[in-house]
Amino acid sequence: MAIVRYPKPGLAPGFFLLGILVGCGDAGNETSANAAAPGISVQLSIPGTIENGNIDEASGLACSARRDGLLWLHNDSGAKARIYAMDDTGKTMGRIRLEKADNDDWEDMASFRFEGEPYLLVADTGDNDANRNDTRLYIIAEPNLDEDKRPELTASWAIDFSYEDGPRDSEAVAVDIDGGRALLLTKRDIPPRLYEVQIVPQPAAPVVARFLGSIDSLPRPSARDAQFAPRTDNWYWQPTAMDIAPDGSALAVLTYGAVYYYARLPGEDWVAALSRAPLRLGIENIRDAEALAFCDGGTSIFVTVEKKHAPLVRIDLEGSPDQ
């Protein structure tokens, strides 16, 4: 396994990224992710840090479907119902004040186009104790910041839903707009469980998240790792974010230990694509990585962490893994 060190501009001396791993091999305590993946090259960089000091616990990230080089992000549970805008170096660009909404436990974001218009999804789906009956997806028409950098908006619609087999904690949510649905990946199940919720406006009938399958291709902890995780604070296997490339060709899952990249064959269902071993991109020394988004049409992935003035990690992908 090759280990590469990347300096982090603007951060304290000696703080660096360790370990970008493409292909096979173990990463610390994690299981082997993937056979070698010829046909794809990976470059990792830190283009900047998040300038806005109001963002101190970023848990959701999405690249604009309206404007190149613009990213949206939000804080974790208990924060104000705000969505912040920045450029792809972390410079502040504006914010949305979301009216008639509460941040009970916002955990992920996504961007997509529906009927030709750009939208943002905010997933109020965190449930550490698996006891919530009020999980919700907010769908917001993405504003034009050239017209107003600090708009006050209400959601275009919201989807209240429950899981068909009882409450779940999900911090990884993506929009599969071709399937007219949001995909939700649970955090605390071993292996993680994948669900779907229809994203188009629904009739008054209750909305239920349907179970699609368990994702066995993601790493599992050993019995010892799972037992001692509360003491070591090492939950490397838990999914914290997910996104789908705008053209539907790939899906990425972020855990506390790595980014897992799944290429999809034309016409293939996501459950089938997620059953194959993914391309593993290791970020072991980036603590508390909680947010991820595809950008640049799916050729780059951005990741950030839960801290004030957090680093903005960029992973550029060229080519596609041979299937």
C-alpha cells in the first residue's frame, strides 16, 4: 500500500493528510476494499478551508446544480435552519435562511434537477437512539445568489416519512432523480441498510421508506473493534455521507475511514452496483469526516469535517474503473 503525504495550506504546521489508497489492500483496521482498479487516476488536494465561522459542525455538503464552482453546506443537529454557500476554495458566497423549518438533526444534503429546475435536499434524518417518528426531507428550490445573497425561503415541499421496519439512524442520503427517489443508507446497522423514499410530491397518504437491501461491500468491524469503539472513538466503518454523480454513473459513500466509489453499469440498479467491491480512497487521518459531494459533473469529490474553518478536501478522478 502506497502512502502519500499532502501538506494542508493554511493549517497548523505538521497537520497533513495521510494515505490516499486506490485499489486493493487493508487500511488500518478496515477490511480489504477492492481489487486493483485500472483505468482511473486519483489526485488529492486541499484547495482551501471553510471561511465562514458560523459553520462549525458541517454535516451536509452539495454542489450547486445551478452554478459551477458553488457548494452548499449546513451544520449538524440543533443549529439554526441555515444553508450556507461557498466557492470551491471555501470562500463565503451567501446563505439561505430556511423558514418554517427546524434543524432537529440535519445530516446530509444533495442537489438535483427536477423538471429542469435546480433543487437542494436537506435530510433531517439523524436518529442516534433510533426513536424518532418525525424524520423529514426538505426540498428547496435553489436560489440565484446573483439576485440575493441572503434569501429567506420556505421549502418547496417536505416529505415526512417513517421506515417500514422501525426507526433508523441515517446520515448518508443521495438523490437518484432518474428513479424519482432519495436513497438512505443507515449508519449503525452492520452491515448498513439501504432504503428508498419517493422524492416527487406525494398524496396525503403516509410515506414509508422501503428497504432495498444490506450493503455488504462496505467494511465491517471486527468483533473487537465494535466492542472497543466507544473507548477508542474509532467508528471507521460507519457511513456519514453519500452522493450520486449528476449523470448517474457513480455513487460515493463516506465513512469515518475512507471514501468508497461505486461505478454503475448502464441500466444497472443501484443495489446491484453497490454489491460489487468499490474503489477505496483512504482518508484515515482526517478525523470526523461527515460531508461529501460530487462536483464538476462527477469528476471530483469534495469532503469536509466537523470543525470550525475545516479543510476542504478535493479528490479529482480521471477515467473510470474497469468493470
